[in-house]
Amino acid sequence: MALHQLQIARVRNLRDVRLEGLQKVNVFYGLNGSGKTSILESIHLLGMARSFRGANIKSLISHEEAACTVFGVASLPTSGGHLPLGVERTRSGEANIKIGGKPVRTIADLAEQLPLQVITADSFGLLTGSPGGRRQYLDWGVFHVEHRFFVQWQRFQRGIKQRNMALRHGKLSDKELAAWTHDLAAAGTAINDYRKAYFSALVPRFLDTMARLAPSLENLELRFRQGWDARHSYAEALEQSLSTDIEQGYTHVGPQRADIRVTCGGHLAADTLSRGQQKLVVCGLKLAQGQMMSEVEGRSCSYLIDDLPSELDDNHSRLVCNLLASMDAQVFITCVEQDEIRSVWPEDENFAVFHVEHGNVSAVNA
């Protein structure tokens, strides 16, 4: 599903922006601080009801305004129709979401309609940051290709919250604690099974992508750690850790401790690769997920790419752009000078180019 119209109101310095005629490739160029990244944030708000910069919604809303809104119209590839999407976020944190003009209650409904991949300077955290970011990366893919995953994820989140409360306060009987542990084990096992199946399918796609982006990185490996000793079932792991859990007041093992790691020659990529190589690996991880979603689900995601030329030379920027162009994906990309993208993107592509200056956005003849 691709956006062809976008309206942004009161998002940072974007007071009132209307974008028409969005294409497969949409380039936003301008000086730093002009509002380019805020456009990408707005699209992310439309797909995830939050910014990719952080959870503080107040910083996203224009100064002295009570709320920000983003409205978009997306094309439906199967029917040829259109689907309006709208998100309003208030300073109090309230989220008002509409799909097709009707209110929805969960962000998951929104995310399913407009799948988004983000590549920014913060994306290096996939390699250098905490396991939480890598779990989010993995679960994004599982969510979009395994439709049973989200129900089990919700069940697990509810179960671990209740179990941890019981462990901290000791208010539940042994029988009640055992019941929550049993439910947690069932949901956690399902989540782990879905993750492992997805990960096994993702690895060859990632390695193929990296062979095209950085063939010199021959010894790359992608590894999955499930969050407990793989020689035991999750139920067995919970039983073995019960005394420690009771003593310290929280659940030590499970999918909430899962991680994925990229290694090169047996060493963590974050420790051995240059910044440019790390960015290529991050691009490879994101592109592989988009390719897998297209192959498995028959639909595409949209890419929000902030300052692609940063850390990459023209040759590697061109390789990334060639891969993006080969995918059935809509791309929103920022740069300082528009030629930075036009010079490395394959010819005969449908382009829309916009100049951003002091929060104002104007279309440029491509």
C-alpha cells in the first residue's frame, strides 16, 4: 500500500503541510533543521502513532499547540481503491486513530495497514544498542508475516506482568503463581516458535542482500538467542529459575530476554566494522525484511530513510538505491542536495522531489 496524499499539521515546525502526487520515490531536500526529518516522523506517526525519535509525544507537537495531526490517503493495490488514514496525538498522550474514517483502538491495526521500515542515524542501535531494539526489529517481521503472533505476544505481556507482580509482592498462592507460570510458558513457547521460524527464513535473505551490498564482508553471520537455555523447554526453564525469580522478584528467563546478533569473522559487527560498513549491515537487515514481507505476504512496506549519503560513499549509496528500486516499495528519503539521491538512483524511476525550508514544503519539477 502506497501513500499518494499526505497532510501534516502542527508536527514540530511543520505547521500546515500538504503533499500531493506522492510517487514510488519521494525525495525531500533542504538544509539541516529545515524540517526534512519531521516529514519522515509524520509518516511514522501515521503508521505507528508515534515518532521514531522517542516516546515523548510533547516534543513532537508544535510549540504552544494542543495536538498534532497527520492524515494520509493510501492506494489499495488489490482493489484499486483508496484508504484514508488519520492520527491525532494530544499533549496528554491521547491517541485518536481512524482507518477508513472509522475509529480503531489499537496501534496494531494501524501498523498492519501501513508497514514502515526506518533507516536513520539511530538505526546503528541495531548493532550497538540494547537487545530491546533488536527484539523490536525481529518482532516487526514476525508480526507482519505470522498473524497468530500478536495474540500470543499480548498474552505473554499480560502473563509476565501478573507473574512479576506476584513475585514482587507475594500475594498469590503457589497454585495461583503456578497458573500464571503455565500460561506464560504456553505463550512464550508460541512466540519463540514464531520467532525461530521467521529468523530461519530471514537469514538467507539477509546474507544474499549483504552479498550485493558489501561482498567483501564474507564472514557475516546472523545469530538468534531465544532467552533461555535451548536444551530445555520454556516450561522447564521457568521451573529451574523459580527460586531465583522469587528471591529477586521478577522473571529471569523467556522471550523478553531474546536477542539477535550480527557477527563478522566470529566477532560482533559493532566492535569490528567501520561506521560505513555498519550502516550497510543495518540497510541489509532492513531491506531483507522488506523483501521477505513481499515474498511471503505479497505486499510491500514503505521505507523512511533519513540522510542516506551520510557514512556511505557514492558507490555504496548506489548499491542501496539499486536494491530499493528493485523492490515494490515506496521510499521517502531525505538529503541536503537533491542531486545526492538523483545521481545514485537508477534511471526511469517515478520521482517526486520536494524542497523543505523553514517548515515549508514545495514540490520541485523532477
